[in-house]
Amino acid sequence: MLVLCHTRELAFQIKNEYARFSKYLPEVKTGVFYGGTPIQDNITLLQNKETHPHIIVATPGRLNALVRDKHLRLGNVQRFVLDECDKMLDQIGKPTDRQPCNKTFTS
């Protein structure tokens, strides 16, 4: 699962919520990737088979850097969540019609 959010604070908050649920699903690992932290820490986490996360919470910039440099491959992502997608679109200058983004896509 991949959760994309527009700020590092929101990414950290979402990761903490997944951590609360982990007491019910201890085998599921979650990783949070956002700018302002050493990217090498993210790369190390992704390269280790024991710590590789099942759920990734990330900001667009850090996710792009990890994918661009081939440290993260998204080919097996089964669920993709855009949290607060209207704010993300505002940040990149795309106009929105201010309708809530609450679509659910499943494969």
C-alpha cells in the first residue's frame, strides 16, 4: 500500500496511526519517507528484507527521489491513497473544482 500526502507532518501523523493498528497486525511493517531527513536512512530501510515496509507513507518529493533513483519500485502496489489530494493539486498549481476527493479505486 502506498499513501501519498502533501506534508511531512501529515505523513508522520498517518504513520503513527498505522503504528497504533500494528498491535493487531504485528507482521505488517510501515515506513514513512519525507524530505528533511537523510535519504540514506530510507534507502537502508528499503534494502533490508527484514525492515522493508508493507505500507509506505510518503510525500511527493521524497517518493519521486526514491523511485527516480530506483531504490523503490511501485510495480506491486495494490492500494494507492492520495490523502488531501485537493491540497496536493493546489501545491503543484493545478486548479481544482473544490469537490472532495473521496474516490476509492480497487483492482
